[in-house]
Amino acid sequence: MSTPEEFGTVYQAFKLAVDRHGSRPFLRSPAVSTEEHAYGAAEYSYNSANDRVSELIKGYLTQELRCGDRVALAFDSRLENYLHLLALNALGVSIVPLNSGSSDQELQHIVSHSDSCLVVSLPEYRNRFAKFGICDVLTEESLGGNNNESFTDYIQNTLSAEAALLYTSGTTGTPKGCMLSNEYFLAIGCWYIGLGDICSLDKNDRLLTPLPPNHMNALCTSFTAMMLCGGCVIQLDRFHPRTWWQTVRDENATVIHCLGVMTAILLTLPEQELDDFSDQLKFCFGPGSDPRHQSMFEKRFGFPLIEAWAMTETGAGGMTIAYKEPRHVGQRCIGMPLASMGHRIVDENGTDVMMGEPGELLVRQKGDNSRKNFFSGYYKDYEATEEGWKDGWWHTGDVVREDDDGSLFFIDRRKNVIRRSGENIAAVEVEAILLQHPDIDGCAVCAVPDKIRGDEVFAFIINNKGTDVRKIFDYCMVNLTYFKVPGYIAVVQELPLTASQKVSRGVIKKLARKYLAEMKCVDLRKFKKRIKR
């Protein structure tokens, strides 16, 4: 199996891929994803991508960037994310991918907290970022450059250097910045293409993903794996349920990436004679699928729906996947730990549980370097990083059990994180916004089950002024990214507290399910829609 050390940096791995696969397709965006900004599909071969990346390198050299700087990118889910990643990586500059659907408050926090020295955005977002007044904002068109200038002397080759700073919601509210090195990227790619068996990948593969490049799945996993094996990434702007299967056919995809919510939606579509893709698709990488749907999905569409588990923090160092039998279909089996991964399953006191008993999953790499291939840490939060690595093991906050054959089975999340449609939502972040509303005297937020999206956000509020719940919802829509806004709101007189006067999270979760079953809450889910900001 290949190792990160064979390449050095993401850019150097790309240059090697150009030499090996020059004219083969590398990056593609289908017409269904480009219709709002271009005529027809967009595609780059390895050679044409190399030409464009070289132009961008020369453009970035005019910005007097230094090795170790960061540039924030606001390109939605367009191919520009990958091209700019490669160009900046060549210069030793890290990217900070942004989600334009986020609130201004969250985006301002990320740009400021990351110490980004430049934002490069689509033209329609330039004024939005410029008003933050944090750093210069450019569009791709304004990146100049001397086409005759050589940039060879500026190329960096440090494996441990930061390649990206990805912000992910945790249990402490505001998003944390995960520092991801070249080694992190390359290790995930090597891990993926080295799996084999059901998940065998090669240069003929065309991997279609609707997942956004500001998440590790698309940016680090799909992109790097296809680059290392000479395959093609087919990047969609978003998930299009009604045209999904037609796009899969038209693009001749051989592998698809989804989240559990997407597979659930696909199963609700009317059955068609052409539902069987057994002669085209190898597998679907679909972590977090409802276990009740896995067998149904595989029988209907004719290919394996592969379960897996990872965190942005763990990278390839602590990733598991059910890529070979026994997969224990329908039981939330996330596979067996690879030989290089150490793991423990512990109770709340940190004591190893008996085989088959549920407990928190702790992971690390075996050998002298327990943090190898994990993230480099939380930016500006050494204490949180070390707390996560308590006693030399990464504490995932996820509850699993282990079977006699060594398979791991996902049970639940111990941390107070809501997982809605593949997005992690920190309950305390939603609570912090609610408590800023002048009419709310107290609140508690938790997850409740949702058949399609996995979890939905449920909020209890103490609202002694009798403010209309819809107005509170609208306030949240202005101040939170839309998917973080409560889908259900219940007004209560008081909240259950512990002896130390903290909200009792365990009681809140049970109470929320009871209120939902009895419909003692306001259902606002139909109003949760992404808005153009």
C-alpha cells in the first residue's frame, strides 16, 4: 500500500498523477450542477488541470503570500475548490473552505479566527465578505500573474505542513478549526485506495459525490483517492434526488458517495424498471444510513451500501469501514479496525467494558506515534486538543460495541451533538443564539429522531413574554445556518436541572421524545430552507 511519504505534499502527488495519467479525466461537474453559472458541463483532464493550477500559482505569487499563510475560499461546491487547493498547496499556503450558506456571524468567526490573510470568492459573494473588514477579498478573475514567470523556486515540500483548516461543530458551541496536514490528506487517499475487496478503486473509476468540499469526505477522501489512483471526481453542486439516477447513468459513475439522509430519500422515489445498477456501480460509500434501509437499498439498486465511521479529527488514523464480509447488513456495522489502528471501548469511568457491551470508542495509531495520520490539533485551542487526547487515546464521544468476530457496531453519540443530514450541530451553539433573544429566559436543545434526516433539532424554551414561536424561529434563521435552526420548539415553564443546577441532558432527551410523540411542540421543519445571503 502507498504511503504519504512517497509523495511529500498534495501538490507533488498531483504532479505525479499528471505524469502518469495526463489526458485522462480528473475533475468534472455535470451540466445539472453548472446550469446557473455556465453552459454545459465543466471538465478538466489531469493535463488541463495542471495548466490551470499553474496559472493560479502565478496569480497567487502576485499576492505576496508566505509559506504558512491561510487563504479562505468561497466557491460553493465548484471545481475551483480543488484547483485552488492544489495551487496554494504548491506554495505552502493552507486553505480555509467556507460554506456560503452559513450565517454572517459564523463566516465572520471563521475568517477572523483562522487568521486568513485573503478571501477568494465567487463574484456574488465578494461584497458580503468585504463588509467583514477582516482581510482583502478577491475574485478568481482578479488574480493576475506573469505567464512567463517560473515558480519552481517557490514550491514547498513539507509533509507535515498544514494543507487545510476545516471548521467543524463540536460540543463547545462555535466551530473549531481542525488543522489538516499534507500527511493527513495523503494518508486518507492511501487508506481508501488500499482497501481493496468491495471498495477496490483504480484509474477507471468515476466517483460521483454531492457532498460539499468544505467537509473532509469530499475534500480529503474522494478527491485525494481519485488523484492517487488516476480516477475522476464528479462533483455535484448538491444532492438532486429527482435527477440523481439519471445523472449517475449519464456520467457513467462507478462509485457514489452519499450520506444516510440521501439514501433514505432515494428509497422514497417511485420504483423504476431501471433501478438495477449492478452492472455499473461498484458500491455506495454511505455512512450513517438507517440500518433498516441498508438491505432494502442494496436489493433495489443492486450494489453494496457501505457503512463507515470517521471524524474530521481522526482522519485515516482512526477510520473504520465495512468494506468486506462479514458486513452485518442492517446492524450499523462500521467494520473492523485496520491492523494499524488501536482501539478501546470504555465506560464512563474509562474502564474497558466486557466484549459485546456498549461503551465510548477510543482510537489511536499503534506504534510510537499514536497521533500519526490524525489531525494536527484544534487551531488556537491546545487545551481542547489535549483533552481529546486524554491518556494518549482520542476520545470520540461515540458509543459502539464489539462483536466476537472483531466487528464494531455504532450505537449512539455520547457528546451533545446533533447529526442532521450529515451535518454536526452543537446543541450549545444553538442554545447560545436562543439565549441572545431578549424574550427567552432559558433554553435547552437536543436531537430527536427523524426518519429522513437522522436527527432533527428540538428546542425547549422558557418564554414568559409569550412571544410567537414563529418569530423566534425567524430570529434563528437570521442568526444561524439554516440546518442548525430548531425544527421543533416547545415552550415550557422550567427546565429539568441536575443537583449542580445544570440542565439535565439525559432528561431533556427523553422529554423531547415525549413532547414530540404527543405533539406538545410547534413543528417548523417546512420553513427550514437554505436562503441566499
